[in-house]
Amino acid sequence: GMQRAEARPRQHPEGAAPGGGGGGDRAAAAAAGAMDPTRLLFQEPSLYTVKAIFILDNDGQRLLAKYYDDTFPSLKEQKTFERSVFNKTHKTDSEIAFLEGLTIVYKSSIDLFFYVVGSSQENELMLVAVLTCLFESLNHMLRKNVEKRSLLDNLDGVFLVVDEIVDGGVILESDPQQVIQKVNFRTVSEPAAYGWTTALCLSKASPRFCNLPKSKLNGPY
């Protein structure tokens, strides 16, 4: 795979100082850039990017997946990758894995596994920020009941949450409160587009609807 010290300009989140972890790598990258300015010239400024987000159950079966580039172009390749990732991670206590030149951060909850995948050059802290934001947003939306049945009952809302955090691989938001506000706004302004389930579950007024099966929620009230 490519070297970690690849010279590539990074955008630092507000308030984050350059440096920190891997200072040696950054110094090496800066030196490489100084020696070969054309390399820096022709590289896009780096927006922190995510290659994929997926949620698997405790058998490693896919419940939700979004891939943002063509690293795994076919469904078959995606599923094979997910299986490899699951096999490597589901019995470990670690929170980060390196596989096929990619960086994978993950978290489990009851019978769910959450994964965020980036390139080997990606800043792990940014990937962890996405993972944490995803989990905290779903924890709020599912009323701290982050398990498979609850997730499947509210899958439309889960997709909305993912889309507010990452769009086209670019990280838009890492604050769960902002994510929930935006999802609330979208479901309230266009409830028909997202089904009653999400609109009801996100409006704090009617928690009793949230654990009903989908079929009971689709009718008008």
C-alpha cells in the first residue's frame, strides 16, 4: 500500500493544531513536499473522506451499508469485504483494524457492529469521530435501544442519519445533536418522503409508536 507519510495537505478541524499523533510522519511528509513541490501542486487539498459505513448483525450479515467510492465496485466484493472485516473484528476488544490497505474503526452494541472505513492515509481520529457521531445519533433516535430489531424497525431514519453525517464520502457533521436536528427538520418538513415511522419516532410526542412493527405505522392517523 501507499506510505503513511505520503505528502498531502490536510485540513485541520477548527481548533485542532497541526501535529499531535504521528508528528514524525507529518514532518517527513512536509520534507517530501518541500523536495518535490509538484507532488503537492497536483494533489487536491484533502477533505477528510470516508470510503464506507456499514452496520452488521452479530452473524456478520449486512443490515445497512453505504459505499462512497469504487474500491469495492460490486455487491459481491462488498459482501466479501464485510465478511473479512467481521471475521477479523467481531471477537476483539480493539477499536481499529487495518485490512487490505484500509483503516477500519468499529464499535459493537448488543447484537450490532458499526464500521467506518477510510484509506490507510486517513486520520483515524476523524474516522472515530464519524463512528461516535453515528452511534450517538442512533442512540438518541432509538431511545438508547441500539439493537437489531429496533434498528430494522427504523431503517429509513437510520439511513437519514448516515446521510447527514457523510455525503459522497465527505464528512459533513460530527455533532450528534446537529445530526438529529437536521433529520428532525427533514422528516417534519417532508414526512411523506420518509414514512410515518421516522417522523413519529423522532417527534418526542409519540414514543409508544416506535416499537410497533412497520405495517402498523404506514397508515394515516
